[in-house]
Amino acid sequence: MHRWGFDGRAGQVVRITTFAEEESKSLLVAFRILNPDGSELAYFDLANDSLVQQTPEFELPSNGQYIVQVERTTGSGRYQISLMQSMNVVVREGRADLPGTLSVALPAQQWLIQLQEGQLLTATLLTAGGSLDPMLRIINPDGSILAENDDAADQAFGFNAQLAGIPISATGLYRIVAARSTGEGDFILQVLLE
């Protein structure tokens, strides 16, 4: 069993991923998430034959230091672990540029953004290195998908992803999710609000 800690805040959405190295194909793990007070928040036994094992997204109930216990259920070997935590978008003068990295071990990153009814949102995910073919998704406050894109409609963007002029019909806290379709590498997420 291995234990990993991270700082979290109430309402933050997280996902945990492990990536077993090629020689560790037989390694299967379970995740036990402990609250700041030591009580169990969640347990995920993801017994599957994939090199990548990933929890569903879950919401943190309070501020504090959380513990992730990675427990071997079968096999042996080495793995990498990653934590996807939602981050807040701060838009100044109608624009935000957010750098990031996506890989097999960290297949998605997400940001929270407060939007107002009547605003238009444009989000562009531009690769900045590596072999990354990115995807982009906007999630409504109720958890449903507002819009998603793998390759921008504008061919000048190539394999980059773009959601242009998305009308916001209700005020609330939205999520922008950057994910990998294939490959891995660095990116810049550009967020424009009108």
C-alpha cells in the first residue's frame, strides 16, 4: 500500500489515475480516499486489465489535507499516479491563458469558471509541444455537456480543439475540461468572454 497526500477544498472535483508501466501489466490497484479527519470518503476497486486505471470524478466535502491510499489488489510492478483537480479560471479584460500538460498518466485537466446568462464563451486548446491531439468540453452547472470538440472547425487550427461563441443560457459555475484524444504534451487553454 502507498499513501499520497493532497490539499483540497470543499466543492472541488477530483479524479485519480494510475498508469502501470509496460512490464507491470498484471498490476491492478484500488483507491481508498481519506477525508482530512481520517474517515473514509470513497473506495474504488477498478479491477480491469488496462494499464490506465481511473476513478470517476468525485467532489470533496471540506477543506484540508486528503490522503489517497493505492492498494494492490493483484499483480506487482511500478505505476505513476496523477491527480486531476479542478482549478478556478480568472478572466481579466475578457481573456485568460492557462498552460497545462496532458499525458497517459494525466489524461485530463479541468477548470471552474463562473459565467453569466447572456455571455458568449470561446475556449481554444492549442498544443504547445509533443504529440498531443487535444479535446475540449464545457460542462453545465448540472453536470450535463454543453459543448465538446475534438478538432476545431477552422482548419487553420489543425488538430487543436475550439469551441467558439458558445452562448451561456444560465448563470452558474461551469467546468472547462481539457483532455487528450491521442498523444501527450503541453498546451495553452485560451478562454475568451464577451
